Amino acid sequence: MNHMAHEEDALRAQIASMLKAGLKTEITPFPEDSNAFAQLLQRIREEAGSDLEKKLVIGGFTDYPMGEDQ
């Protein structure tokens, strides 16, 4: 396994651990169109910077399916 793949696996494990521990994220409102999605991405850039936890919170990440995927 190359170095980049190892780093990605470690990041995935860190994210999974944070979500499993009960990190509360902003799951609503879900961006309904490309404009709303672009605004969400801009907010992540401006407010979270390189802070992984803030990125997950603002981005509304979960470790379970939501919406139509339920």
C-alpha cells in the first residue's frame, strides 16, 4: 500500500470514529440544487478551513443513510 492510500485509510478511520462517537452534524437543510450545494461548499471553506470536525458538522455528514436511501 502506498503512502497516500495509507493516509486516506487513516483519515477514513478518524472520520468513522468521530461519527460513531456521536458527532452532531447539520443534516438540514439538505441542498436541493447546485446553487445551494455551492453555497454549502463556500461556507465550509470559509468557516471550517482545515478543521476536519467543523467540515463534518457543516457538511452534514452521517454514518447512516438518510432521505431516499433509508
